[in-house]
Amino acid sequence: MKTAVVVAALALLVSGCSGWHEQATVGECAKQIDVNDTNVDMTEVDCSSQEAVYRVSSRERRTMCPTGDYLDETSNRTRKTDKTRYCYVLNVQEGDCLKAVNQYFEWVPCGTGTRKVTKVVEGVSDRALCAGDDSKIYLQPQKTICITR
């Protein structure tokens, strides 16, 4: 009887019914699990996927994300007692259209009610580059993203 309980628990864990999901590592892409959730809860996706709106720029132990407009998720899923903070940057290109839902952005077809990425500047973190547009700046990696309001 004990063996059946252990096997059932392992099956639930492996199938994903435990609530655990695959965490992306630095450089990999991620998507929000539920845009209606007010907590940041991300899972790894292929960077070529239409869902890959975010990219992990850093993983921090016991510290905050670098200065900037990072979307961050704190996880204590590591084997150590330290919590890990995942710092996400927007994974967008000029011309992409976005829709803001809670703290997330989703890729959407361009049209009424969407916000368009007007500029992406690698190697510079400067809000002044956006000349009136909304700006997202990051220090790691250095990047400025301009989005219409």
C-alpha cells in the first residue's frame, strides 16, 4: 500500500500537478503563467515562441534586481534555503505591438488599444532616448526600450 502512495505522489510530481513549473535560466525566455495573476509567476518557453515576451537577464541570491524596469519573480524552489530572484527584461523588437495586462505585457496584433515598440537601443540605458514615449531601461544587459503610451 505504501508503494502505491509513493508511486502516485511521484506521478503527480512528474506530470506537473504539484504546482511546480520549469524555471528559465539566464539568457532563456519565459512567459507569464497567468496574466490575470497579480503575482509574477513565469515559466520557461522557447525564445522563438510567440509567447516569449520576457528573457531572464539575471538570477540574484538574496538581493534585488539591478536598477531598472525589471519584472522580477522570487522563488524558493532551490535546494538551498536562499531565495532566488529572477530578473526579466522585455524580449521585443522595434515594431512589435504589446498589450499591458496587470504588470505583464503580451504580444498582440497591432491595432486600436495596443502599444507599439518604437525603439530598442542595445548598450545604453537612458530614458531620454524615448522622447516622450514610455521607456523601459535595464542595466544588465544595458538596454533602452521605447513604447508608445
